[in-house]
Amino acid sequence: MGPAMGLTWTRVPPPAFARLGQEGWPLADYLLREVEGPLTLHQQRDHARRCAALRALMESSLRPRVAHQSLRRFDNVLAQLPRLAPKRALVPEDAPPGPDAACLEPMAHPADPDQAAIIGVIDHAIPFAHPLLTTATGHSRVAAVWMMDGPARDRRPDIPFGQELRGTMIDALRRAGDEDAPYRACGLLDPGGDMALARAASHGAAVATIAAGQAPGDPAGRAHPVIGVSLPRFALADTSGSLGALFIKAAVIFVISRARMLAREMSQRAGRRVRPPLVVNLSLGVTGGAQDGSGMIARLQDAIAGAVQPDLGPVHFVLPTGNACQDRLNGQLQAGEWIHWQILPDDPTPSAIEIWAPPGGQIPRLSLRPPGGEDLPIPLEKPGMVRLADRQGPEVARAVLQHRGQNSGYCLTLIVPPTLPSAQGEPWAPAGLWSLTLSEGSASPCRLAIGRDDRLPGTGGRGRQSRLVEAGYDARDVSGRWQGADPVPPGTIIRRNGTVNSYATGRLQIRVGSTMAHPAGAVAHWSGLLADGAAGDVTAPSERSASLAGMAVPGMRGAGLGRLSGTSLSAPQMTRWLAARLAAGQRFDGRADLATHRGSGDTVVHDLGLPDLPWRSGLGG
């Protein structure tokens, strides 16, 4: 089943809204297909087995309370997997048990376990057999990888779908002169599958090699074993994150589980207890969601980073600030104000905007006006869902009111159906300028956050991004240059401050913004900004200059290079930098401490400068 299935506007009964819990992104309930009639006995057995596998993974890595909450939120998606995932990724009941393989061959283990740091990478289409992820002896440095939408070949007690490979298994599949042999042997290049690894390049290839790639002859590579999770395409095709966040959560838990397994293996070889540090890179992001650290990804990563992990040293999570600074997806609306919301034509996906009331328990009160229509007040007095219809009767939008997170106030989400319906009779919305008006006397100021709805290359997504439109807003200054942080006072409803990736709003996550190599340290105009206008906790160059975007990054195979751009490439530079320092024995107490260790006594955002990579990045010179 292709990713388009998860992008269809469907009529879902109101009770479905509650199943993802208070923190659930409401759009997920509209994207998930309902099971037609009761589950068959076979479907019930499969569902119970997947839940048991996920429970085993979570309980082996997390505290019981966190594990229980994680499983409860993931349960609905597990139930829908037969409708979302390719059939080949679902572990059949009669699959043989998976081998209890070692993580790494002896020659691939760190030469000195006390001078090592594990690198975790969560992305899509990670080429785990890439030469830059091998040692001088040709052994894999990838200790474990979970290909979530890969064909299931065996059954493991803690893998509910997809395929896991360990380093020793990857080595056994290699064939001289054939880089694709491991992928072919695993069925990842079979016709009818995702075929992401058959492409010349991928987002995951760039991120993984920047974070952990080393020339095979460089002995430093052995100090950094790699654990990867390749997320399923169907979860990333919907860039709003409504489904992806749940798979990311499972990926984080897998990385912790296998890092602990590798640490125990290292301890056994050393004949003493070894607790290597771990740096996890997540170069993905969304624009909707809580900005106070109460989202599910931020809370999970903060809980892991803030606790002592069995078998592991310090755990750090590195995320990009995002690329949405100039996309007009963020704003602050006062009571009595209104703003246009432009929804594009020929969009086969829903569009969504969140209205976040300030903490304090007041419900935001507003009305929505379709193009050429009349104001439609939103009659929600308590959490729930309501359908909005015009005088002619057709449904034009749905509104969902939630009290989301721990620190946030009420969030009202408006979801508008596609402007290009998938079939005759399906709900559709007119393209053009819609209007949002915050009523006089309503809770304010309210934060506006439009959900991401663009197209991620290689995933088959088909969305067209909506945006805010305000007559007095200028994206460029009088000289024609892009504007950076908001002035004080801002003077407009649309804001650039606060455009940070919503996954990266935790207390302990390291947030990385993008800069240009020329002039050195100049912040890229699209790089997401924190609430105070800062470019991140750290910045790193991902662009050569304002006139030449991007940097050279490895493709799927050998010496092939491509060119990519964005904060997704800045974050793994920080991951690489931090892993090297941790392996050398340095320790970091928090974000502010990072600036000190880079040679500064203040907390001003510093740029890492040109990266030291085993290929020519195209940033220097």
C-alpha cells in the first residue's frame, strides 16, 4: 500500500479523535483509515503480537511508566499498520526466529573502549553498507539498523515490523565488487518495494555520513560505532508529522536498546564495565505542535538525556532548528485581530493550522471564513470536535479543541480538506484566502502555527504548503535582503521568532541552526529561530554562500556525491563534533556548557566552522 493512502481526506467518526490521547496531533485521526467492521481472529492475533514486541522493546529500554505511556499512544497506529505499511514489512506469524547475532565483529570494535562514543542516526533510506561506515578491514561499523519498512525476514521478540540487521550480519552479506549485495540479499531492492536504496542519493545517506562517516582507512572510525533506524516512507510522506512522530518515538527507544546491547558487548570484550556515551541525531522536523517542551518527542528525549541510563554514559540528542523562518507559518494573534490563511489549489492533502491559547485555562474563541463565504463561529466550549459547514450544507472544515501537553494551554486545530479531492463525492475546500478572526474578549495572544504540508523528496508526498498572508508584513528589508529576527516590537502578526522545529523544544536537546561558509557564520535566511530570535544553541555551515546553496554530500554508493541544503545537514555536523569530544573524555553539563567548551565564556551562539569531512564538502575555498 503506497503512502498516498495516509494522505486521503476521509470521513472519520468523532470518537476516533480521543484515541491518540491529549498529546495526539489531531490530523492523525483523519489520516488513519478505520478498520471496516470487527477485526478477524487472525488480525487480533497479529495486533497482539506486534504490541507485545513493541512492549518488549520499550520495557527493556525505558522506565515502566514511560514504557506504558508510549505503548498506549502507539497502539492505534499498530492497529492500522496493515492499512499503512507494505504487507512485506509485517512480520508473519510463521517467520523463523531471528539470529542472536553480535553487534560488531572483533576487528570493528573500538580499539580503546574508554575512548569511544556511539552515534545514533534516525532518518530515512540509510545506506548501512556504505564504505564510509566501514573499517580499514572492511567490517561494518553499523552495530545495528532497523529498516522499518523493509521486508520482514525473521521474528524478533522486540521488533513488531520491518527488519533488523546487526553489524556481523551485514558483513556476512557483503560481496567483493558489489556494494548493493547486502541490500539485495535483504530484499530492499526487490521490485514492488520502497526502492529507496536503489536511488542515487537520499536524505538519510547525507545525514548518516556527515554524522558518522569516516574514510575506511582512518582508525578514528572504529571509535564511533553506529546505530541506525530507517523510518518508513509512508510515515514521512505526510510531513505534518501526524504519523511520523510515533515511529520516531519507537526509533529512539530502539537506539537506546541497541546502544545498551553494544555497551554490554564492549564490556564483555574489555573484561570490565564500559559505559560509552551516546549522541543521537534526528534531522527531521515539523512546524506544528507544542513549543514548551511538552510534545511527545521532546519529553521522551529529555527524560532519557536527564536520567542515568543503564550501561551507557551521557546521552545527547541533536536536532535541527528547521527551515521555516521565511515560510510565514507562525504568528501571534491578539483579540479582535484577523489574518488571511492562503490555501493553494490542486492540493490533494488536508491543510491544518493550530491556534494555541496562552496558559491559564481559557479557550480561544474565533471564527473561520472561507473564500467568498461568511464567518463560521467555532462553537467549542470543551475539548472535542465539530464539523463546520456553510449555508449550502457541505462540510468546509473541522475543528478540534484539546488541552495538549503539560504546560500548554488549550489548542484549537482547524483542518481543511484538500482542494483537489481524491474521488468524486469526497469533501473538498475552495482554494484562496481564508480568514481567521480572534473574537473580542478571547484569550490572547494566541500563537498561530500552520502544519507542515510540503513534499519531502523520495517519499512520494504530494502536499502543497499553505501560509499566512498579512498586508503589512515584509519578508525583505529595503535593501532586498531577507529579514532575520523580529524587531522589538514586532509590528506584525506574522513572526519569524519561534519558527524552530517543534520536535526540538525540549530542555536538554541540542538545537542546531544553519549558516553560510561565506561570509563565515552568517545565518541562513530560512534557518528556524528560537523564541528569542537566536539561530539555535549552536550553528554549523550547510551553505557555501547566499548565491550558491547547499554542500556536497555522499550519495548511496562509493564516491558518488550530490548537493543538499538545510539545517538537516548542520545538525549531523554537531553530532560528529560532539561525539569526537565525548570520545576524548570531555563532558558537557548542558547547552550553555557547549559554548564554554568551544572556547568562549558566554552563551552567545557560536558557529562550528568548516567541517572536517573525508570528502570535499564544497563549502571552503
